[in-house]
Amino acid sequence: MALAEIGGTPAGGVNRQALSDGEIAAWRCVIGWALDAGLTPSTDAAGNLFLTLAGRDRAAPPILLGSHLDSQPTGGKFDGAAGVMAALEATVSLAEQSGTPARDVMVVAWMNEEGSRFAPGMMGSEAFAGERDMAAIRAVRDTDGTSVGEALDRLHQAFPDLPHRPLGFRPAVYLELHIEQGPLLEAAVCTIGIVTGIQGKKTFQVVVEGAEGHAGTLAQQERRDALASFARMATALHDEIGTIDADIKFTIGRVAVVPNAPSVVPSRVSFSIDLRHPDNAVLDAAGARIAALCRENASPCTVTVTPLVDATSNAFDPHLRASIAEASRKQRHPAMAILSAAGHDARHLAKICPAAMVFIPCRDGASHVEHEWAEPDHVAAGASVLAQVLRELALAGSLSSARA
């Protein structure tokens, strides 16, 4: 709740977008808590924040756990932030109750998970995992023209004494707690979701180019109306791709019209597409149709379709999932296996180390909204399960024996 005051909105939500003044303030707050608890903060070239509890074997691959601190423009208090706070609390509790762990334990807050200011999102975790080049990331600009590189430099200038570590390493394991962002746990009256994996996602940026004209004098048959072409594309895309099966998720999100004037024929429309499905074959087939459907409905305008994100469905580590299930059972929290419909940084960590996620319910499944809410008992339960799994991993001489 204290963290939610940073970037708090009048409607009770949070506007704390990536690399903004709000996120810088959130860093100051979280770093202060970590220092008070004896953790050591550091960062990297991608603007990821690390808080380290030193272990006995400093050379051993560390245990990494966390989430993100950035939000949507009208986001909620729990998305991302609950995961960072639970990771911090679990790590501090480990130090207080069990002393020095066998290896380093590191809490992480990933840079730009949301992608609301700089698209696409998950820049920090992708750079960390070696999936995206830092030069390309730094070149991305927001709607005001500020580049990620400029914003990153400003972030680092705000913390001149913060040590910088090399970008990327291979953790022993990665754990992430998050609100479900869906209604299944609440409907099943389950406190803990044992996440089996994350459904695949593709995103595209589409630009339709036409020509301006006077709304009162230009004949219909002579118009190159970009908005009319967009309307045909949107209808065709929804009719074909949006009806593939019950699991498909097809969204046209941000739409920008130029010149966006009441009496001028639109000359340019740009829009985003978000496509998701748990089956990679279905996802690939649907994604392959997007450019063709746009071209078929573009005339007399032209269209350019640019792929942005191509993230396949993934499965999380079965041993870690079993550990989450056992911790839930011991603590008497109802638990169920669940597929994540939303994307998370854990997707990218799962490609370089064993990874797992703990879900907790959110009211009505609502997220990315200002009324997003998770019950305190559920937040505590999720953090407690996370802490138990962390404790078993952190105190074991060998992670393979702890996960056996």
C-alpha cells in the first residue's frame, strides 16, 4: 500500500510507467527497505534492479525471484508490485529466521514489463536472457519522442552510487509471484495457482497509408480513406482470426488516426494487434494470416505490417511446481494448476533456468484497471508459499537434491 502511493491516481489506481519519475521514486523506496534489511542493491545496463542477500558460496548461481514495478497508465496496486514485495519479504524473512543461505538470493524488479510507455514490453528480462539487443532496446521511443536510452541514462543518473553488474547471468532458479489477472482462482475458491506455463503471444504494428482530402468536396470514388481501409481490415481480422476457437485471444488495441480532424479524409491509420493462444501451431497459423488479411482489405490504400513480439507458449519446471504444491498443502491453502493467459517476465527466464510462478486471486479477475484488488489474506498466503519454497532451495547444499 505504501508503494502504491507512488504514482497513485485519484481513482485509487497506479500510474507508474517504465523509467518515469514515478518508477525512480519507487526504486528509492524499495532500495531503502532493502538496505534497512541488509540487502545490497545493484543494477545493470537494461535498468533491472537487483537486491542481494549474500550466501555462503558467492560463486554459485544465485536464486532469483521478483517481478516488476512499472504499471499501466491506469493500472492497479498489485500487478507486478505484489511480486516484488513478496520476493523482498520472503528474502528478508529467510535472513531473519535462517541466517546466511547456501548461495546468493537476489530480488529483481525487471525494467518495462508492461510496455505501456515503450513497446513492446518485457525489455529488461529479454535483455537479461539475451533475447533482445540493447542497442535496439535503447532506440525505442515513446509517444513524446523520448528514447529508452535517454530514459535509462536518466534513471542511472538518479542513482550515481548504485553499483552496475554485467548484463545477464544464469540463475539457479527463478520464482515469480503474481496476481492471476483472470477469474479462475476466485471462481474455484482457490488461494494458490500453480502456474503450468504461459500461452504464446504475437504482436504487430500495422500502418495504413492513404491520402488526405476535403470531406465536403472529394468524391467517394476518388478517396484513399485510410480509416475506411482500417475498418475493412478490422472486420476481416475479427471475423476470421477472432473466431478460430474458444482459446484464441485477438485484440486490436491502440489506434491512431491522422490528421484526426472532423472534416478531413484520414490519410494514415496505425494500430496494434495482440494475438494469443496456448497452442503454438494454432498461434503460428493465425499469425501468418494477419499480413494477408490486411493486404486483401487495404485497397485503394497501402499497408505495412511489422511483427513486434513472437513469444511461444512455455511450460514451467515440474520440480518447482511440485514444491509450490507441497508448500500450499503444508500451509493448508487450496491450490490448483492453472495456465497463465497473460505474459510475464518468467517466460523469458524459463529459457535460461528452471522457473515457476505462484498465482493468487484478484477480485473479479480484473487487472490493468484502477480498481484491481487482491485480498490481504491471499497476498499473505502467496508470499508465505513463496517463502517456504525459497527457504527449501536457499538452505539446500544442492538444488538438485532440494528439487528431487
